[in-house]
Amino acid sequence: MPTRKTHAAFSLVELSIVLVILGLLTGGILGGQSLIRAAELRKVSTDVNRYKTALLTFRDKYFALPGDMQNASAFWGAADGSTGLTAGCATATAAGTCNGNGDGQITLGPENYRLWQQLNLAGLVEGSYSGVPGPAPTGANVSDVIGTNTPRFPINSGGFGIAYQWSDPLLSSFTSRQNVLVAAPCCHPTNQNVEGGLVRAEEMWNIDTKMDDGRPRTGSVQVYTALPNCEASGEYSLPFTSNSCMPYFGLGL
């Protein structure tokens, strides 16, 4: 009689081993993602403290805040080759920098971009910053190009910016006017800053609790209050899992 070929099948033991291996791989991937996210959250406070230290060191050395410094061009030259106060200096890309007006406020325009450039020129932050705004997309009022004129935020392709906090309850409830480090999301295809959330409410609560008081509208760590699903009635909206919070870090400067 002709012999019949038999096909070996997986035994229950073999199938169980495969399932266990798949489970371990899946658990390892998810666990790795959680560890990466935890490391990113820790780096937020590290970066904020590092930039605050750099600003304080700059002020102690030059008796002014970077970007707002009235005689910055005396140290590093004027980007437009003149006094460093002309309108052309604000967007000039040549070597050198711009002077500020010395009022203690880091204002939107040349000062908030020259700030990062001058911190770098003073050897207080790493990287290379252009000091000039990028091409703003239509309808946008910001021109942040992450990694080019402003540093990167550790989470979700965001960037750090800095500006003077005016008295606007929609933006924050800081009890005193001060310069504020802002983390904002990026990007349009042109790589500009846009309004929106960067971190989940639970993650923002974690950052706030470690650095401040764990409340979204009080203390030195706060959030942009116009975004939904981040906070309500002075507490973080912990059940929401979307990236709904934009952090603000008061510098006391």
C-alpha cells in the first residue's frame, strides 16, 4: 500500500509556549514605553530648573536678563552691524545679537528669541540658536522653530518659549507679573508652534506635585486654562487621557 504523508501539528504545549513568548514581548514593549515616558516627565523638571539656573547666572554676571539686555551688542556685536537696537536687528541673521530695552520683561519679538541665543553665547546653555523668528504660518502669531530658535520640550515634539506674563486670567493666575517659561506643542508642516495640549492631566499633576503644589491655577507651575480636559475648578481633570495640558513655569524674574 502507498504510504500517506502526515503533517505535524502544533501541540498544546508548543502553542502555550508561543503565547507566553508573545505575552512577554508585548509586556516588554509596553513596559519600555512606560519607562521612556517616565524618563521624559522627569526631564521636564530637570530642564526647567536648568534654564532657570542659566537665567539667574546670566543676570548675576551681566546685571540684566538675556534678550532684554541693553548692551548685549557690546559683548557679542550687533547682528545688523549697527547699535543692536534698530528694527533690522530683530530679523538679521548675521553674526552678533540685538540689544533689549532693559525693562525687565522678556517680550515677544526679538527679545524672546535673542534670549536663547544670548544664553548660548554666554556659554550657559548648549545648542545653537538663531535669535530670530521663523516664518510664521498664515494666521499664526508665533514663529518658533523648535531646535533652531527655541529649545525642545522633552515630550511630544513640543518646544520651550519664554515671555512676560501679563495680567490675563485666561492665560494663568500668577499672583505677580513675571517672566514665564512656556511649553507649547509643535508642529505644522512648517515646524511652527501651535496652541494645544502637550501632556495628559495626570502627567501634569505629577509634574506639578513634584515641582510645586499640585494645583493647576496656583503656585509657580500652572497651565493654560483655556484648553478643555486639563483642569476644572482649580483641580486637574485626572480621568481624561488626551494630551490636554500646556504647562507654564513661573520664574520669579
